[in-house]
Amino acid sequence: MSRKNIIAANWKMNMAPSEAAAFLDPFLKAFPEPTPVEIVVAPSFVSLPKAAELLAGQSAVGLSAQNMSHEKSGAFTGETSAAMLVEVGCQYVILGHSERRSLYGEDDVVINRKVHATLAAGLVPILCIGESLEERDGGQLEFVLSQQLEGSLAGIDASQMPGIVIAYEPVWAIGTGRTATPEQAQETQAYVRSVIERLFGGAVAEAVRIQYGGSVKPGNAGELIAQPDIDGFLVGGASLDPASFGEIVKAGF
Ligand code: 13P
């Protein structure tokens, strides 16, 4: 089965509304029509309305949030609900990014609640998993990844899985300039797919898209995307520049 590559820009805490507009203006001129890949940009919450306004009326680039609450509404200061994201024009939400896990204490239990809330709202979760260097060096890679997948996908039905994107991001490769080699990424992503097969069956495992993230740049995107189990990227630093992100997108054509 052929899976459509999905290439997403995670802008993290960068790009105020004016900067998001300065990015999207040339980027949408470069990609005015739908491409062979699914392109997604994930601005901060405050830049979502401006980005949605600029993305309206085109279907080449989708809009994602970087996080959301699993609660529907109420006394949750500082939080944002799925319904709010839908209203502002999001189609995707990044969940369980390693920065959310390590800096804001998110665990698989809360990430699992967010996955359920996202699907209930009709949004596509981009679910991040990944091991630290200590875990990899300590022989814990497979254990950590299978725990993260089992925990964050608890209670999810096989029929819902094709609507979920997995992003494998080795923590040691995020923002470090140290990319996983294509062989390392392929081997690990094949393992991730085998866990999905164990949990949900072979047809689901064939359909689910698994992105790679961690120091993806125009110079390494081609050899990474050529790997059979890499179905796109979640890009941090190199997604802040429209030309650089555009080159990464083209690697996925
Ligand atoms: P970098 O591309 O800056 O390493 O960030 C990767 C990442 O965390 C994307 O979510």
C-alpha cells in the first residue's frame, strides 16, 4: 500500500502572527496547488488565526496546533480545547512532543486522553514518541517505544488508527544537529510499525504514516525519505525558513 508522505513544520515557540504571515506569503506562492505530499504548518496558538486566514481557500497546506487540552471546557487556566482549535481552522494537533513530555510533565496517560479528545473532535493527532540517548544506549529503545505506543493509544480502535499520524523523534536528535542515520531511523521506524501491527493488525500497520523528526534539513531529507518506513517529517529548526522547509517538502514528492 502506498502511503502519502506528510511533512509538517513544528514552529515551536517561534513565529508571532506577523512572522507567520511573512513565512506563509512566499510559501503559498511556492506551493499554490495541492502537491504529492500532505504539507502541514503548526504555529503557536496566537498565530493560528492569522495562519488560518492566509490558508483559507487553498488546499495545499493544512493547519495544526502544537498541543491541546483533553478537557472539553471549563476552569482550566491557560488551556485550549479541541473545539476551539476546530473553530479557528485546525485540522491537526501535535500531541506528546518530547518537549511537552520532558518540560511540562506530560505522560502517556494524559497524552492518551488527548488522543481520544482529538479524534472525537475530528482532528488528526500527530502523536510523538521517541527515546532519550540514555534509553537507547541502555538497550531500552524497543521497551520505551512500545510503552509509549501502548500507553498513548490505549482504548483506540483499529478503525481509528489510519486517522492518526505517528512521529518518531529520537530525543537526542531534536535541535542537536545530530540526525539519526537513515539506517537507524529506518530500523527504528520498522520496529514502530511492528508494534502497531501487534496492537492493531497488519492492514492498519501498512496504512499508518510514521514521520521522522530530529534535525531534518534540506541536505539530509532525501536520504531519510527514501527509507521504506519513513512517511514524512516533523521539522523544527529548518521549518522556520520558507525556502528551507520548501526544499524538505520537495524531497517528499
Ligand atoms: P529540529 O528539527 O529542530 O531538530 O526539531 C525537531 C522537532 O522537535 C520537531 O517536532
